[in-house]
Amino acid sequence: MILKIVWTDEAEESFDEIFQYLCRKWSLDVAQNFAQRVDDMIKVISEKPRIFKQSRTKLVYQALVSKQVSLFYLLKDENLILLSFWDNRQDPDKIDY
């Protein structure tokens, strides 16, 4: 099954925030490496969407992009919906999923 990748506004915004943070605090190379890891992770998810653990809501999955960042996503029909990128250093009780 080929899944269509759908980025929510929240996913785009949270990705951009992390990317910009990495550019400011580290370097463009580090930020580009993060973007490549995200791209690789999306490919893995699109091939095996249920390989990662389900979140508390059970409809949403959580993939570890790096030890600092998780990607939350949802499968709906033939769509892979990217919900949000999460900085794992934050309080996990604040996660909506």
C-alpha cells in the first residue's frame, strides 16, 4: 500500500521551529542532518506504518527521529498524516496525543 504523506499545519510549524533552533544554536549542517533524518523516518513509516509504538490515544503513533525529537503521526485511509514534532525534553504530560 502506498500512503500519501500529509503534513498538518502543526507538523510544519513544529518542524520549522526545530530546524530554525538547530540553525541558530548549532549549524546549518546539523539542521540539514535533522531534515534528512526526518525524510528517512517518513520513508520508513510509509513502508511499515505500524512499526512504532502507539501513543496514549492508540490512534496516534510515535516515532523517535532522534533522542531529542519524536514525530507523532496518524494513519487514516491511505494517508499518513504527520501531526507534530515533539521536543522530548519537554514535560510528556503536555503531549496532546
